[in-house]
Amino acid sequence: MVSEQQRRRTAQLRRRGSVVLEYLLLATIVGLGVIVGLAVVRDALVTELKDLAFAIRLLL
């Protein structure tokens, strides 16, 4: 027969595991957001630099 103390401990461990899982999912989503955001910034920067190069070429 399982004692009340063992039940509490099991419940506490389950809660800890679910909290760790939630943080892991949150970190994964944030990481993916950062990667996508940096890719968008890279594309915008390349476009602006191309426009700048074209404008400088027209001046010369």
C-alpha cells in the first residue's frame, strides 16, 4: 500500500516534470522565432544594400 507521503512526492515530481516540459516548449518556440526573425532581417538588409549599390553605381 502506498503511503500519503509517497503520493505527495509522486505528484510533486509529476508537476516538476510538466513545468520543465513547458519551459522546454517555450524555449523552442522562442528559439524558432529568433531564427525566423534573423532570417527576415538578413533578407531586408541584403535588399537595402543592393539598392544602395545600385544608387552608387548610377552616380558613377
